[in-house]
Amino acid sequence: MEVLIYLIILFSCCVCDRLELPAYEYLRRFSEPLHLGQCAHRIVQYPEGPYPEDCSFPSRKGKEEFRYKKVHSQQLKPVHDVQQMMQYLRMCDVKSAQYFGLLAKGDCVATDIAEQLSFKRKTATWIYKEHLRPMIYSLKANPDLSIPDEFTLYLNNTYYTENISIGTDEVIIVQLLFRGIDQAKKAYSGQNITNVMSEKLLDIAQTVGSPRKLKVIRLSTSGEIFESTNFKSQFAIFEAIQHVKQVEKQISRIRHELQNGMRSPHLKYIFKDYEIGPIALPVSTVTKEERQRLWQEVALLQIEVKRTYSTNRRYRKFCLTKVSHQKYCVLMKQTLKELKRAITMIHTQRRDWSKINYDQQKQFLSKAKLKVKVLRTRTNMLAKIIKKLLKN
């Protein structure tokens, strides 16, 4: 049982509460970028539905500073499962997701990407990720809020923009579906060591052969690009190579413009609370890592149930024409409905994740995992039967 004790502590500025959020996640929901000191907007869930809540509180005043603090990394890595993919993409923080209402409309981009991929024995997946951050803008706020004292209570649970990182995350993900398991294994163990995705694909084409189809996912936080392209022709891998080369040229141009100060896209925001009065600080026996682990597990569970649903909903079309096999079709239709309800249930609970305590989170996750396991087993069994019927 989680032990929760509330201590009343007067904060100094150095320990005030902070939130971090990728700028891309913010700009997906609010079109206008933030400036230093600005109060952040968010989406609030009401019984009638989610509504954007614009913050009209005054911007914090203070000394604006900028630092050249360059960070630049490029990696090309194999991905064997959805958990690995989420680690490379980095999940949005549970506290920020709750405060800004990220799950009230849609989901975090890492989850959106993972839901488009299917990690099976005949697939091979590679991810290229480039992170570039040349500078950071920050605000050293004045202690005076410049508003009457009687209005300060309205600023509780309100944050202003303290830091703005300038930069970009550029991502290329390629998933290849082969005809055989051995081909997929070989695609993971290529001899060509490179950080260039198009070169890796060419190496796979030369050493393994052409896959049945490919999916290329492109994410650019600076260009606000999030797109997915499928290639299914006989020469799919060569078409994908040409497509990826064009993307790499775009990334090279973005890198050049950032390094030479020709563009300044926002990469990450750090928000700080308005520091109003004494704050109740929860002291818990549960570590941040344990909470993050549960947050990741519930996200992975939602991805799993969504993939199960999307993979098997194609059988509905078959069931419309095969009257003689209605007993299987009725059960499949019922199972798909239950899967859809499970998706809604899990997503809703994720949206309100920080509103329940750690023990309740564990209990929900345990029950949801059991339910999803039953539905997945039933769906797989029905899919095998219907596949046999399709061959007859």
C-alpha cells in the first residue's frame, strides 16, 4: 500500500515544480508557438468532452538569456519489438500528458507511430534518429508577479514558459515484410555498418533481396511533418530507397539551416509554476522509475490491443458474403466490438492516469492485461478458422 504524507513546505525558486514537453506535441494541438514567460494553454476534459483552455494570465517578466549549448547525435538502429521502439522515440511524460490533456485529443506521437507497426517474425525494422539542439533560450523571472495579491490564488496549477530549446528531431523508420523468417533475420544482421538509412536499405536489397512490402514513416519536429508511405510493388525496396534519399536531403537542408542560424524551430519547452504561496508536497515510497514503468506498460497494452483490432477487422468483409459460416462471424464481430471497447477503456484510463494512486494503477493494469489476453487468444483462434474457410 502506497504511503502518502503531505508536508507543507515553502519553496524557494530552485525547487519549484516544473513540466517538460516536446514542442511538437504542443504545436500539434495549439498552432501558435510559445514565447518566454508566456502562460501555457492546455486541453481540459469536461463531462461534455475535451475543450481547449486558453491561458490569459500575464506573462512572467524577467531577464531573457540564450546559451549556445550544442547537442548533436545521429543513430541508425535495429528495432525488434514495440517496447524498443518506444524507448528510442521517448514517451511523453505522464505528468505533462495529464496537465496539457495530450490524450484528450489523440495520443502522443510515439504511441501513434508504434501503433502503425507490426513486429512479427517475418518483419525487420530499422530506425534512424537525428537529434540537433544548437541553443536554449531561458527566462530568469522577476520575483514580483505584477498583479494584485487577491488574484494570485487563481494562478495555482498554472505554468509559464521558462526554457525554450531550439532544434529538431528527425526520424526515419522503415519496416520490411519478407516472405520468410530467415530473410527477416538476415536483414537485421547486415555487414554494412552505416548511419545512413538509404545505404542500409541498399545493403539489404543486395544481401537479402526484395521484401513483399515496406512501410516508411517520416517524422520531423521542425518541419511539423508526420507521414507514412507504403511500397508494395515488385521493386518496392528500390522505390523506398529513392523516397528515403529525398527525405535525407530534406534532413541535410534542415541541419544546415539550423547550424547556420537560418531557422529556429522550437524543440522542447520547460514550464515552471507561478510559485504562489505554500505548496503541499507529496512524499511517496513509490519511485519515479516505478511510476514510469507502469505508464509505459499501459501505453504498450493499448498499442497491443489496437494492433489486434486493426489486424483482424478485415474479416468483417468476408463475413458479409459467407452466410454459411455465420457462427464464426458472429463471434468475430462480437470480439471486435469488445476489442474496440477495451481500446476506449484503456485510453480513457491513460488520459486520467495521474488521478489514481499507484495501487489503483497496478490493479487496473493487471485486470486490463487479463482481459486483453483473453480477447487476443479468442481473436487468433477465430482468425485461423476463418483463414482456412477463405482457402476453401
